[in-house]
Amino acid sequence: MVDLLTSYAKISLRNVRKYKLYSFINIAGLATGFAVFILILLYVQRERSYDNYHRDGERIYRVTVDFQSGSELNSYAFNIPPLAPALVQNFPQVENAGRILNLGNSVQVRYGNNNFYESQLLYTDPEIFAILTIPFLAGNPETALNNPHSVVISQTLAKKYFGSVNPLGLVLNMDDRDYTVTGVVQDCPHNTHLQYNMFTSIERFANMAWMDDWTWPGAYTYIKVQPGSDITALEQQINLLAAEHAKNDSRAAGIKFTFNLQQVADIHLHSHRLYESSYPGDPGMLLLFTGVGLLILIIAASNFINLSIARNTVRAKEAVIRKVVGANSLQLVSQFLGDSLLVTGAALLLAFILVMLALPFYNRIIDGHFSISCLAQQNIIIPVVFITLLLGIIAGGIPALALAGFKPVMVLRGQIKTGPQGMLVRRVLVTGQFFITVILVISALVVYRQLGFMQNSYPGFSGKQKLIIPVRGIRPLEQNYTTVKNELRTLPGVAGVSVSSGEPGQGAGSTAVWPTGANRDNKQMLYVLFYDEDFIPNYGIELAAGRNFNAGNMADVERSCLINEAAVIALGFASPQQAIGEKIHESIVNSEVEIVGVTRNFNYRSMHQKVEPLLILMTPGFYSTITMNLNSTNNRDILALTEKKWAELFPGKPFSYYFLDESLRSLYAAEEQMARMVTAFAIFALWVACLGLYGLIAIITGMRSKEIGMRKILGCTTARIVGLLTADIIKWVLVANVLAWPLAWYFVQQWLQDYPNRATIGAPVYILAGVIVTVIALVTVSSRILKAAAENPVETLRCE
Amino acid sequence: MIKLVDVEKYYANKFIKTWVLRNINLTIHEGDFVSIMGPSGAGKSTLLHIIGMLDDMSGGEYYFMDEPVHKLNEKKRTAFHQQYIGFVFQAYHLIDELTVYENLETPLLYKKVKTAERKSMIADMLDRFNIVAKKDLFPNQLSGGQQQLVAVARALIINPKIILADEPTGNLNSKQGLEIMEMLKQLNKEGTTIIQVTHDENKAAFGNRIIHLADGYVEKEEQHG
């Protein structure tokens, strides 16, 4: 048996070497297909692995809330702060409940000479450690946060601030308050929706009114329920409990609350609410990528099957001789199966090498953290090996069965034909490959176009030459913003300075607003931003009616507001002019304000959303961002001067900054990632399809060499033969194009539907994709065709 | 050793039966050297393929060493190949991707002969045919005569009771052809039964019986000393 296998292996390897072109097409194509498949599998596994590591994960839920007021529905990822304690008190099936508050800003952390900004500080109830799995390396999770002035830090932070010293009991200064380190936890895994760096007690806010406000959502709320609890029933009970509280609360009038429980492992992929704690995954994208991975694999597999069939004639003779000298059918089938498994196995090996080489680039594209060790998990190995075996068995098995079934006499007498029907199958396969490829190329072009559209459309303000300086802390600019602005404005190269609650693209909070005198139940949720009087002119935002805020006008600071055109419509005013002078009630500061101006709609969030109704107030307590308009191109000098000035204005605070155009670009990171992925897919698909095309043209020119020779002898020119062969191939590529267009069009429409601001995708995009693919196909086949056409007919027509 | 009773072979096409062999009654004894002659299309090769169990017959009975071949399944027939029958073809039909040594080895592998024994059998055969120097060459590096020599060696290596040769010298020049025929004659003298198909009177004369086929019938049979 072993001897027989050695003999088979020997002949397989000699075949690989003898038919270099076929072997190359097979192994390179399959390896590409496998590699793409493995990479996609890695991505899919990561997305599906989010929060699957929590102990008793099936009993851990996040409680979320929907606010419905009028026609406006807001689904929040977090919940009202008093809910968690109420749940434990009222419902025996809730074993534990805990809140997490993430203020979203960085804190300044100091220990000795170490002084940095740190993000992802979570204010939590101590119960959180009993609900979510957050392994402690030092300290006691049950008592760590009992004292409000204690902090639990990650392993990395412990090393960063304390080196090898045991941090327990040492004191960290955070935003000028002292905290004792009472615990060190393992670094946050990448696959959780709730990223953390440090924990401190939510007790710090115990005195705040909003901690007991049943109408203000702001704290992520997690619960662990008793085994076997009825989740639907619990949801209903929570709704009833909340309704009871709302009855006695005037602020809750006109708002309908609905509570939902989300299993913790479902959050990353299936929750797309407002204020998610991390960028959610997209199950549609997972499906799409898996589909594309399979398609590329199918392209590679069809090349393989195609060439196996083509090689059958050659191998038929060997099979029959083996039969004559004593092989039975089973032995023959197993030999040919072994042959194809050898090729698929080699391709798999090469694929793993390719994946290892590609991982660093791949990590950059999908923002991943994959290492080579990720490949060793059974979730990757098992499906990949399964597919390898399956492919090997199909691609080797079909021809093998055909061969084993041959009557020896038929072959020995030369009666086996690979007739035109075989050619048709091959052409259909190649057409199918190009069909898929064209769709992918169109997709890549469309995604890039949409990305470019969102990045380059005029958002209603000027984002150029703007230096953004975030100021961290609590009410960080309330007292000194006038001084800060004046000081910074004196720097050379600075054309203007303004302060605001955030810069465009950052998003906004929202608040309930109603025109004074109107029915209070008819509330409108408006986004709200806080700008000073210089913001609107500095950003070049146009006014549709009325005036901007006035500097030094205390009435403006306290009692005036601007709204945008969308808000004019939402609040039911007939025109921007009509809105001027009207009074509205807003619930953030809980005051009545007069509309003094209406801005044109500008995109204060990202181009992913349409411009929603907006309220602009002047309240200095909310200022936390400085925008400097620069009029020089020598940014380095200005930065140096600004940093120096910063040190005077904010002694002890680290200086940080970024440019607005960069941060605006980063809003479209998801599209950029998708564009890069789809482009990579399209390139791989094109590469594998071209391998297949090259194989096909090799077979065709081989089979038609006698015909070509005859034509030349009868007077056909080389040019005409080139035309003949080219037309034979290219017509299938064109057919693939025409078939692909409608389907691609459908996909494009579906995808663009989610974007309120979308690029127009016309026929030129489709035609461009067609031209790209066809030209590359032509280049692929040209060398082979030219060679075949130039062949001396005396050579090809010589009888063997 | 071989007994054919009323063997016939036809190809059925919708309405017409095309007869290839009809009423073949033939007995071949151990030690015979039979030449089958006849014009093209007389059914010579088909008859040889049926005897060699490479082709099915349409009717009649075929006994090989008293076993009824017409009733055997494929597995049994394969067993017969492995044990008793060696083939030699006009076009040699060596496996192109294997060396001379490996071509000789192949039938032994299928017979599951042990490594040591296999080596000595191949060495013997290479020696006997005087092709030791060629053992690592591939078929396309050999002349036609040498290839056919290897093909005969491969047929012999399983120590068959009978060798079936289909125009074994058809592709060879006369000197090479003669050498092969001498080789077959010698094997016959040593006890191997041989059946060959040939066009050539001179080559046919190497046999002790010559069977003439025409249009699928046995036309006549000559006996030689």
C-alpha cells in the first residue's frame, strides 16, 4: 500500500512539474481563493466573537430605552440612571444590576513625573464586576469600588504609571482629584463592545439631580438575571414600573418610554442605537464578505475543475494502461483523488503563507489585531480544511470517476473525445468568473465614488485651515473663554478664534423643545450645540434670516438662540423670517429663549445623516473646544506658539490638537475600510479569473493549432487569426459584463439607500468597470494568442 | 486453457446491428503460439481484447482455465489480469511519466508484491532484456524498439501464463521487429502461451497456429510444426 502511494506521489509531483502552467494556475488560483477565504473567516469570527467570553453570558443583558415624543423616536443604548437600583429592588429575577457612565472625554492622569491624558474611564457601580467578566489581577472585585475615591486600572496603565511597583494602595491624580488604586484588571479584550481602561465609582455623581431623573438617559445599564427568567415578561414589567414613575414627573409628560433587554453577546452586531459605547458591527457586511469570499473561492475552484477536465484526455491513457496491468477502479479513483488533494493541499499551505504575509496589511485595512496565532483556532482550521478536502474530492472525483469508467479499448483505439460540449462548459465557467469580477469591480468603483462624494461635498461650512484644541475637564472654559480667545487671537498667523461645545462632525446632544404657548405635549426633539458669537462667521455658516449672536450681549448668552432651517420646519414656522422673534422653551437649561437667527442647513454631524433640526445656544458652561482659523501655511510655527501660550493659559494640562479636515475625513473610516476591502476583493477576483482565462486560451489555442495551421496555409493572415481568437475569448467577457450590470445596479441601489446624501452613479461607472475588466482580459490572453497565430503551420500540421 | 464457444460481438445502433465477430469457436492450449491474421476490420483486435477481458462480448461463452469469464464480475477479471495475462500493444503504451524501472514496477505494485522480492524481480527482468543501463530513462528517451522491449518486459514481469500481443511490431523497423519476434518465440519455448495479432505473413509464421479472420468469421486455420 505504502509502495503504491509512493508511486502515486512520484507521478503526481512529476505531473506538477511537467504541466507547469496548469499547476501554476491551479495552485496560485486556489491559494488566492483560500487566502481570501481565511482572511474573511478571521474577520467574521472576530465579529461574531464579541462578548462571547462572559461567564453566564446567556443571563447577562443590557437594558436600553426608546423615547417616543410626537413623531420622533430616539433609541438610546444607555438608560435612565435610577433604573438599575429599581430593578434589583422590584424584581426578584434580576440577580444583579449595575450602571456605567462614560463621559466620553479624556482625563488628565498624573503620578510623579508621569502626566498623560487617558480615555475610557468608566464610572461604574461595583456590581458591574459581578455581572461582566473583567478578570482582576490584583485587588478584590467585590470591594474595590466601595470607596468613591478608588480606581481600578488596566494592566497596561499599571505598567505605564508604576512600572514594576505594585500599584495597590498608591494614589493617582485624575483631573486634580486623588484616587487610590484598589485593583488591576486584565487589559480590555478587543472583542467587547464596552472598551475600558479604568474604573472608578459612579458614587461621585450621587448628588447630581440627573442620577435620580427618570427622563434623562445617560447610564449604560447591565443586569444579570436568574437562570430561566422570562425575558419578555421582565421587559413588560420594567415598562410598567417606569410608567408608574413617569406619572409623577412633569418632565416625562408627552414622552413614551419603552425598555428593551439585549443579550450581551448580541450587542456588537445587532444593536445600532444612539450613543453605542463602540462602533457597532454590521451583520449585512458580514454576510456580504462571506458571500464574496465564497465567490472568489468558487472562481478558483472552477478554474481547478476546468483544468482537471482538460487534462483528462492526457490522463485517460495512463489510467487505461494501469487498468491493463492490473489496477482496479477503486485504485484508479483513489490515485486521481490523491492527485487533486495534493494540489489543493499545496494550495492550502501556500494560502497560509500568503495569509501570514498579508496579515499586517489586512490588520491595517480592517483595523484588526490579528496575529499568526489567530490562525491556529479550530474555528478557522476546521472549515478551511473541510473546504480543501471537499474541493479536492469534487475536482478530483468527477474526472476520476469518468476515467475509471472508461472502457480500456476505447482509449487504446483513440475513441475518447473532448468534444465541443466540454468547451462550452469551460466557457460558461469563465463567463461566470468574469460576471462575478465585473460586479466586484463596479462595487469598488461605487464605494469609492460615494466616499469621495461624502468627503468632498460642501457641508455648509468651511473646514479648511482649522486647528481644533479640545479642552478637557468639567466646564473647562466657562470662566476664562474670553481671555483664552483674546490671547490666542494675538498669535501671528491666526485669523480668528472661536469656542464651542464641539466642532462639526462631532455630533450633538439632543433636547426637547416646544414653542411657547403651544401644546406642551407636542414636543420636538432638537439637536443642540453651543457656539460663541465668532463660531458662525469663522466657519462661514450662512444665515437664512435674522442675526448672529452679539459679543458681550448678556441677553444673548442667557435668552437668545439660533435654529437651523430644518428646525424652522420641525417647529412649524412658515418661514425662517417668521421664526425670528418667536420664543421657545428648551429643557437643557430649562429656560425660555428667543429665536434671533436662522442658519442655513449645514452638516454638523456627518454626511451619513441628513441635517436634522438644530438648536444653537450660547451657554459658556458647555464650551469645551477651541477652533483657531489659520491663515498661514506654516503650521509648525503656529503650533509651537500655540503650545507655549497653552502652557500659560492652562498650566499643568497637556496640550493636544488636531486639524478639522483630518477629523472630518475620519468620519468616513468605515466607508474607507469597505472601499479598500472591496477593492482588494475585486483585484483578487480579477487575478483568479485571469488565471482561468489564461488557462482557457492555452487549451483553445492547443486544440485549434491544426485549424490555425490550415487557415494559414489557405492564405489567412496572422492578423486575422489574432482577431478570430481574440473575438472568441472577448465575446464571453462582454457577455459577462452585460449580465453583470443589472445585478450590480440592483446591489448599488440597495447599498446607497442607507445614505441620505448619495453620489449619482450613472452609466459611465458601469462602462468604466467593463472597460477595465475587458482590457485586463485582453492583455492576459494577448501573448498566448500572438504566439499561437505566429506559429509555423509546418510545425503544427506535422503528423506525430 | 482458453475455450470460446459461439462468441459474437456486435454494436447496436438504433435499427442496425453492426457485426464484428460471429460464431467464433476456438480452443487454445497451453504452450500454443497463435497468430491471428486478416484484413483491416476483420475483427482481429476485438477478438484479442475479448480474450484479454478488456472488452465485453455480445453473446457466447468464454472459459479461461475452465472459469466461465462471461459470468465473472469486474473484480474477478482484474484478478485474472494480475495473475495470468500480460499485454503488449502496437503503440507500446508505457506510462510516459514513469521511468523504465517504475514502469516495470507498476504491475507488481498492484499485485502487492513485497519490496525486496519486487526489486529482485525487476533486476532479473532488466538483466534478461539487457536494459539495465536504461532503467532510469523515461519512455520518450528510448527508441521504439527499446520501448517495445520494456513493454514486453512489463508484460512478462508478473510471470503470466499467456501474453496477448496486438501488432507488437507494427511501429518498428524490420530489424527491431525481428528481435521482438525472436524474443516472443523464445518465451513460447520456455512455456508461455502467446496470442498475437498481425498483418504480416512473416511475423505470423512465428506461430504454430495461424487463424485467418474475415468479416468476423474464422475463415480458416493453419497448423505449423
